Amino acid sequence: MIILLESNLETYSDKAYEADLQLLPPQRYEKAITYRFPADRKRCVKAYMLLWEGLRREYGLTEPPVFTFGEHKKPFLAGHDNIQFSLSHTGNAVLCVLDREPVGADIEMIRMQKMEHLLTVFNDAEQEKIRLAEQPEICFTTLWTRKESFLKLTGDGLVGTRTLQQIPTDDTDSVHFESVIREAEGFVYSWCQWKPGALCE
């Protein structure tokens, strides 16, 4: 697995952004410029450039990555079924995770929602974990990124009768989670993968 992280997007100058924008294939260029706010456009472009960097460094691929999309818009690398990736961005941070096996990743700024919001997202055990945590905002953000990473792993979103409360945040028989807390920089990121030989949930 390779993890590429830009932890301070403020160092990504307008000049560098404009240069990178011109390198994008039409597919990604169109996505980037549809964002209303410049900061969102920068995050979109930087995420793609991190992916491209990782593909060059780890797999020797020099051509701009082109995506295909699954049934629920999960992106895949066209022509390279053996390479999996997940992109995420928040605030000043951008994350790219690459692996040979399916992976889902999410990064979020450390924050705490109102308690009524927790009722719609977390199950009873998770709510209790947040309430008892020494730093509930970090606990909240960590659990949230784990749910998001799981949804990105499956690529299914919320389908059928599954609710956010039913999305796991701890290891199960089939899935494994990892989280990194960067408190000084104000964000948490998590990723998850299927355990070897596990049946997908």
C-alpha cells in the first residue's frame, strides 16, 4: 500500500495549480472546473496529481490516469484492474491511497456535530464511545472517516435497507480498518480493506 498526503494545501500555489490543470485529461479537467469555489478546484486537481505521482512512483505508469466508473460511480483505473485507489480531501488536506487490493479511504477535518446528528449516523455503542471519549471531537471524526472509507471500499453507497448506523467502524470478520490522527494539523484519515479470503459485506 502507498499513502500520499498533502497536509497543507496553502503551499499549492496558484501557478502550480494552473500548470497542473493543463496536464489533466479532459475527463478530470471537466470535473475540476465544475466546482464553484477555487479551493474545491484545487483539491480536485491536487488529488488527481497525487494519484498520478503514486502511479509513476509505484507502478511506473507515466500516462495521465483515466477513470472508469462502477454502478454507483466508484472510480477505477482504466486498463489496470490490478491497481486500486481511493481519493479524498478536506480543508487543506488531500489524500490518495493506492494498493493492489480494493481500498476505501476518507479524510476529514476534526470537528464535532450536534448530538441530534449523531443519532442519524452512529449506533448506540458508537454514540456511547463518543460521549465517553476524552476528546469526543476526535472520536467522532475517526468513526465518521471509517464509515466513509467503508462506503468507498464497497462502492455501493447506502443501498437496500442498510443505514449509516449499520456501517461498521471496527474490524469485522471481513473488513479491517486503520486510522491516523493528525491532531496538530486538524484532521483524521482512515482506510479500510477486505481481509484476505473474506466475503464482501
